[in-house]
Amino acid sequence: MSSSGTDTNAPGTAPSSAPPVIQRQQRGRGALIAVVAVVVVIILIVGLGYAAGWFKTSSSGGKGTTGCTLPSAGSLKGEGSTLVAPLMDQWGTSYWTGSIVTYDSAGSSSGVSAITDKVVDFGASDYPLTTAQLAAVPGLVTLPEAAGGVVPIYNLPGLTLNFNGSVLAQMFDGQITNWNNTALQALNPTAKLPSATIVPVYRTGGSGTTFIFTSFLSAENPYWNSTYGKNPAWPTGLPGTSASGNGGEATTVGTTPDALGYVDLNYALNSASGVGIGLVENPTGHFIRASVANTEEALTATVQTLPSGSQSWYNVSFLNAPGNTTYPITSLTYLLVYQNLSAAYSSYTLNNAENLVDFLHWAITTGQTWSGDLYYAPLPASVVANSNTTINSMTFNGAAVPTCVPSGGGAPT
């Protein structure tokens, strides 16, 4: 939970001594050398000063903001989605105001439970709540924070495979049991598929990645849709083995011969086990390997009216976006926060509220700078505007929370 603290980012004091005075006794090469030497010394002093923090801006305001005053440094705690954890960890490291942001990637269901129980400042979930679920938690609002692609992964060294949603559903529900099944072979006519038994790997507990993946399977396979549907919890009774979190899923698939699983693109690309990443057929019949560019394209190609923060986002979908090159399993991921902070948290002060609101604004604007490097798609302008409207609606003691969004934080270099 949040707690106020003192500003730990105050600047140091720059040296007070004046630079040496240049005595111009004569013109010529010697004088030029002296000037160059002094300039070099000054550059070194300035460089060392920046490294030591002499010229950094205080987190209490002034340079580095839009002319407003940042609140005193505090601490913010979040919990939830493993899909967004790499980006969230980057934000915690890069948010420069002096406030400390910590994040526990325990899974989307844990994030929903933690914010419902009011033991964190924000929850993170890859599955939005239904209207009924929101009604059970009065005052909770939803705002998109990031977007990414979920990819099928497998342990068949040396093979690059094509999949479609219908075949994937049959491989995970046990209707297709072997890798050389004719339906999969038809999608990969030149591949030498082994006769080995498929080992499906699925996520334990409530998982936003599972919700995204089962939503795609439901859209592509009528039997899966009518029998299992889209759900953050993997259907019981299906074959395979379980794993915890996106990281655990990637590791289990990478160390289990003939395994098949599903993870966020970041975890697939960074798997130490070198899992295969499947290409997935999109609505135009093209097999697409997920990337930042084609997941971002899926977001911008989908035209829909977005709900407000207080409404349910359950039916918002960017799956199967139109276009020849869009990646078909693309989705938003969400932050869950309370609109009336003084009513939600008896321990909150205005300073706590300002810290949270400032961080949220920063995350959906400057924070998006890191998305591409971590294989997430930056939020489209329309989604950013929607989230900003939701954040601006947050109140403390009946009034809007003063906002001072840091203008820095550092772009990746």
C-alpha cells in the first residue's frame, strides 16, 4: 500500500568555485592551447556534475515537469499479470520522481483479488471484468496500460510451423493427439512432422494470457466455443501438464520434448530454452509471426467504440483484426484502480493520491517509450486518450486529484 515519504531525489550542490581566468598576455598558439585546455576542463566538470547528480531536478517540481509541483516521494504497490511484468518492472526502474513503484507478478487473478481486497494501489489483469464482476467491486475503474501478442510455442527443434485457431483448439482439447496429424500437416506441407504425442502445457490458476488465448480459440473453433468458451481459468479435464506464469510456461515447454504451449511474445523470444514460435493464420489467410509492428497494426486496424473506465471492457477485442499482415492474437492488458481514492483507502492522504495519479498518467504516455524494446505494442492515441479521461476522473475527498506528470524518466538508449 502507499505511504508518504520525504523527497529522496533532491539535487546535490554544484561546485561554487569560478572557472580559471584566462590571462591573455599575447596572441598566438600558446594562448589558443590555454583556451582549449580551459574548455576541456569545463566540459569535464560539467560531465562529472551530471554524473554526480548536481544538475538533476528535484522530484518536488520545477524543471522536468510541465511547470507544476510533484508530490513528495512515496511508495506504490501493484500486483497481477505476468504478461505485462517485464514492462512493469521497467517502469518501476525508470520512474524518476523519487517515488518507489513495486510490482508482484502473481497472475491476473491475483491482481484482481489484491485490488478487490484493497491491499495494493493498482491491480493488473489481462482479462477485463464483466459488468457483474465490476458491480461487485463498487468504484473500480479499468484503464488499458499496454498491448501485446500471445503466441503458440512448441518444443520441436529445427521446425518452423504454421497454425490456425481451429487446429490449435483441437491440439489442446485432445482431438489431435500426434504432431503428424493430417490437419496440421496440411498447414505445413513441406515439414517433416514427427509422430510423437503432443504434450499440451497450460497455465495454472486464473490467467489473463489464458483468457486471451481461449478467446481466440473460441472465435476460431465452434466446438471449443460451445464446450469451453473464453475464460481465465483453463478448462478442467483436458490433457496435458500445467505451469505457473508466462515464465513457467515458457520454461516447461522448452524443457519438455514435444510440448505445445502459449505465452506472451516477450517470454517466447526471451526463453532460455529456445522454444519454437508458431506462425498463426489471420483472417486473410496469411500466416503471421508476431512482432511489435503487426500487433500494433492490429490495434490501429480495429475500429470500435471504447467504453468508459467505469464500464466493462469484457467485450472489447482486437483479435482477428483486418489486414494482410496483422497478427491475429493481439490484446490489451489493463490496470484496475479505484475512482474515489479517499473512499477506497482510509489510510490514503492527498499525497498518496497524487503519487498514484501521476504514475498512471506517466505510464500510459512516457512509459510507452519502452514498449517496443520489450515486445509490446505502444497504445494507440485513442486508447491513451480514453485512459487519460479515466485517470482524470479519479478523486480524493470529493475533488479531482491535482496532477503533475513528470516529463522525463528517460527514453531507452
